[in-house]
Amino acid sequence: MMHMIKLCVGISTLEELESYRAERAHWWGADYGADVHVHRTRMMPKRAEEIEGSGSIYWVISGVIRCRQPIIRLAAATDGEGKACCDIIMAPDLIRVSPRPKRPFQGWRYLAPKDAPRDVGAGELDEGGSAELAEELARLGLL
């Protein structure tokens, strides 16, 4: 199994990502079904077989890994200019993860399961502290 990690450019909060996804679930015009979200990227991962159906895309929002979405499959596509690209077809679920700082990078990267932040429950960050406190603890390497 392998994951991907990607910056959420132009998005500053998890709530903003949720709203954006709802508005653009099928933005690219491809029909992959009603209960999926699609993100288009330029390059098809060479390790697609390790990602499809078992990996997730981890979203970096404002310099922090905050959530992930399970990847259902990767599909070769063509953009409006006739260039080859890849559609990342994801489950609609946004799964919160233990916040972890991440420096900016271009495109997407592979993320090994051993390096992926752990999932957290919906109330886990709120019990005994805020999301901001959890981010600071993660930055200090204590979470």
C-alpha cells in the first residue's frame, strides 16, 4: 500500500475544503459516479497499483497535514487542451488525522504508510484541547 500527499492551494481551513469539495465534486466533467470526488493532477503515479483501492490522499492545509481521503482509483484522462493527466477518484469522506506540520512542495508526493499521521476521532481533538493545541504539540514532536 502507498499513499499520496498534496497541498490544498488556496484553502486555509478544513471547513473551507469541505465546502469547496461539495461545490466541485465533479468539476472536471468526467462521470465516475455520484458518490465520489475527483481531483485532477498532471502526472499519473507510477505506483498506481499500490495506491488504488487501499491508499489515501493526505491534504496539507496551511502548512499542516489535516485530513485524508481514501483513493478509490486513478484514471488516465485528457484535459481541455488535449494533454494527458490523471483523475484521482476519491471517496467523499474527509478523515481527520493527527495534525502534522509539512513544508510546501510542488505537485504531489508519495507517502509511505509508516510516515502517515494517524486518524483521529471527531471529538478526539476537542476533548482536553483544541485543534490549535494539537497542532502545536505536533510541531514540537509531542503528538
